[in-house]
Amino acid sequence: MITAAIVGAEVMREHTPHVPYTPEEIAEEARRCRESGAAMVHVHGRKDDGAPTQDRETFGEILRLIRERSDVLVQFSTGGAVGMGVEERIEGLDHCPDMATLTTGTVNFGEEVFMNDLPTIRTIAERLKEKGVRPEVEIFDTGMVDTALRLIKEGLLEPPLHFDFVLGVQGGMSARIESLDFLIGMLPEGSTWSVAGMGRHELPLAKAAIDRGGHVRVGLEDNIYISKGVLARGSWELVDAVVDYAEQAGRPIATPSEAAELLQLTR
Ligand code: KMH
Ligand code: ZN
């Protein structure tokens, strides 16, 4: 299963002209990634000038336009941008996307802090439960797996869980193969997982995930280059690279409906 992280909160047009901002641009990029082989898109909201927003209306428009154009699964970010309050981060869940992220811990994020204390995590997990939206548990460091397991005990998360290992954020766990193998070893039986490597680590870690029977997240949120110094023309080009490698490795590419089944999503 390939997830395309087509727009995050940090990459701006100054970094790459190919990052989509408007719901229209986001929907078109989602369609293009689906065509390349992505089963799901991970999205943040942006204002027309590129400023990050988790605004309910923006997410509603993004979901409507994506669904108008393709059958790709839609995963909303509940992380938003550093500094946003929890209520702002989860407004979009009212639209009941196919999936949404849940980061189970606080992490240094470059010079800033991506804040996820337990009350914040519980608020997001409760809202996900209330709306019937399946979480993708975002893991930036090992303790976050333990916290997810604790939330299972508290009844806030229901196994089997899908984890996404976000490796190589400055302040989080490094993008090494050893990190990946350690994290895989921490997961309870029946879990599924994907890897999102940051920057130049994106494609090497995607390959490692494919080799290990896992799933992959690539896209301009995490990495803007297709090769050293060469900008990817869109997240779809990174999806193309993953598809090529998966084919060589003999791993089939999941369609959205196969991914929905795999993740036990109710569509
Ligand atoms: N923008 C980061 C601070 C998520 O999407 O859930 C948080 C983030 C995680 O991107
Ligand atoms: Zn994100």
C-alpha cells in the first residue's frame, strides 16, 4: 500500500513550485498520485497563500473534490502545524475521512516542538472514535509505540492498529534501518505498518519497507527531491519510483479497495 503525503504544513512554494495549496490543486495531485499507484493520500489544509490551516471548510472542500475525481482513500492530518491547538487540529474530522493521523507523543521538530501530551492524544483519539475514523498512529520515536499500547489498554484505541514510522525528523528517531527493525519488533501481532523517511532517506527507507513486507509513504510533505538536487515534479513522481521498486521486488501494489480491506476501514 502506498500513501502519498501530497501536502504537509512546512514545505512551501519557495522550496518547490510543485506543492499543491488550494483544494483544487490538492485534488488534482491526489488524482495524479492514484493514477501512479497510491491507494491513499495524506493531506493537510492550506490557505490560498500557502499558510497551513486545519479549517473545517477547507478540509470539507478537499475531501469533496478528491472524491469527485478518484477513489483514492483520504487520510486527514490531525497534526496540522507546530503550535496549533488541539481543537483546531481536529475540526476536519467532522467530515469523516477514511482515516486520520494520531501522533502518540511529543517530539522536537527542528527548532520547534510538535506537542502531543497525553490530554491532547486522548482528545484526538476520543474524537476519532466518536466519528468512527480509523487512526494511523504516527511514530516519531520508540516511546510513542508504548503510548499507543497504553491507549489500547485505556480502551481509546482498538487493535489491530496501523502504524506509520516517521523517521529522520530532526529531534525524532534517526532514519536508519536499525531504527526501522527495532520499531517493527515492538509492534503487537496483527499490526500493519508503513515508513515515511524524511528528505534523502525517503526512497531508501521505502525500499527497506518493501523488502520487509511493509507499506510505504512518500510525497512532497516529507521529501521534495526525486534524486540528488533534482526536484520531484509532484508526489506522483515519488509514487512512480516506489511502484518501480515494488515491481522489481515482486510486491503487488494495493488498490484503494484492497488497502481499505487491509486496514479494516469501513467505507
Ligand atoms: N506538521 C507536523 C508538525 C501529521 O500530519 O499528523 C505534524 C505532522 C503530523 O505532519
Ligand atoms: Zn502530515
